[in-house]
Amino acid sequence: MTRVVPNQEFCRGQASGRLLNGSYYSRHWSGVFLFGEGGFTADEQSRYQQMTRRMMPKRPILRNAVWAFFVGGAICEVGQVVQWFFVSHGMSEKEAASPTAVVMIGLGALFTGLGWYDRVVKRGGMGGSLPITGFANAMVAPAMEFKTEGLVMGVGARLFSVAGPVLVYGMTAAFVVGAIRYLLTGVA
């Protein structure tokens, strides 16, 4: 038999587990549910799952997808304008790719430092995280959290905490693929 205990302080700080007397408990925002020795019955599990589905807020998937599309598209348009700038100053499209990436990473880092890029990512989701500016945000955001600890131990130590593994595994994968290509074709 299930018994509802409305006191939220009963198991403060714990989500679920086993009490000292052997009975099971599960904490939910509507109260603490106690179950007997046998744990959850199939009927109790079913009712609990139905209740959590009803109380869980609905996710606006379509709205989020539209925002991600437009935010990501806007970032890509800015990148295209930057590339056109370099092409208009005598570079080929291939030559303009590297400076465009550098400018976009710089803009992403600048906007993260100013606190603007977090608002872009909050609204645009993956549309703001996926472009190269999201890489800059992933590098700079952890460093900004620790700026009070100083430039060396705070910002410098945390700058590559997220991006470091990405760089290491990316370079390792590039080396392995290059080595396989060299072994198969003889071309570096």
C-alpha cells in the first residue's frame, strides 16, 4: 500500500533510495512516496509514470527548431559577409576561408566575454552552439567563470578545459586518417 508523506524535509537532498527500515522511497515535487518491503509494484510504477508525464512541462520542439534554424542561419550569414569582405580584398574563396574562421572565432569569444553569446545560445540552442562561434563560446565560457582567480590560474588554466579534449581527439583522428591514407595510396 502506498502512503504519501507531505513533509519535504523527510529525505532532504536525496532523490530516491532505501530507508534504514528496508522500505523504499522516491522523492517527487508533490511529496515523498513510501513503499513497502517489496518495492514498486507494476501498478504503482504505471500510475507514477502517468502522473509524471501529466506534470512534466511540454517541450516546444517546433518553436525551438525554428529558433535554431534562424539563429544558426544568421551566424552563417555573418560568416558569409566576412568571407565576402576578404574575397573583395583580393583573396580567393579558398584563401579567405582561414581568416574568416579566425574572425568568427574572435567574434564568438568577444561576444561570450561581453555576456551576449549566452543569450544567443539560450534562445537559439544548437543553432548558436553548432557553428564555429559555438566553439569559441565553449572555450571562453569556462575561463570567464574563473576570472576572479587571476589570469594564469583562473582564465589561463580553464581556457582549454572544454576545447582541449576536442583538439586532442581531433588532431589524433586527423593523424590516424592521414596515416591510413598514406599507407593505402602513398600520398601524404
